[in-house]
Amino acid sequence: MLWVKAFHIIAMVCWFAGIFYLPRLFVYHAACEDEAGRERFKIMERKLYRGITTPSMIATVALGIWLISYNVSGYLSQGWLHAKLALVALLIVYHFYCGHLVKVFRDDRNTRSHVFYRWFNELPVFILLAVVILAVVKPF
């Protein structure tokens, strides 16, 4: 079980690395004014989303399910886990919205400014704080 937990944490760290960096790329991409730069950002965004962020999300979720499977009734009776899973669901929605934005930028259809993406980039920080506190402190 400890190996599964260790790999779950590693996958989560990789997922959050992508979730933090991809919107930062959107900030720079939205502010970019030259064609070569925009094309470079398209490649970086696609590779980060497909090559690191999405596989890490899949691994995080799969390993999390594996951890819960060790004691389904015990874990599902704890309120902190319900809150954590709700936040993970929100993060998955955020993840797929980032995938949508990768396509928006790829197709040169972005209409939002870099300021929007600076704010958009902050949401996963709050989710991470809450998830870690719930998993470690187990306040309820």
C-alpha cells in the first residue's frame, strides 16, 4: 500500500506541475505578438498537455482508486475524502478545460487577454492547498 501511495503522490506532483505550467504558457501565448513565438507556444502547450499532464492525471486517478480499494467502506465513510474527491473532480474539469484551451490557441481562436489567464492560473493553487490539508489533517 505504501508503494501505491508513493506513486500516487509522485503522479499528483507531476499532474500539478503541468496544471501550473500550462496556464502560464497561455499567459505568454496570449501576450505573444510574433508568429514564430505563437507557433512555438502551440507546440509547447500540446506536448505538455498530451505528454505530461494528461498521463499524470490518469495515473493519479488510477492510483487513487487503487488506494481507496484497500478499504472502500472505511474510506467512503469519511467526510474529508468526499470533499477531496469533489475537489479532484473540479480539477479534472479544469484539466479538460485546459485541453480545450490548447485547441483554442492551436486554431488561433483565443479572444482572452493574458490577464484572464493570469487569474485562471490561480485556481489550481487553491485546490492543491485544500486537497493536501484534507488528506493530511483529515479535519472531518
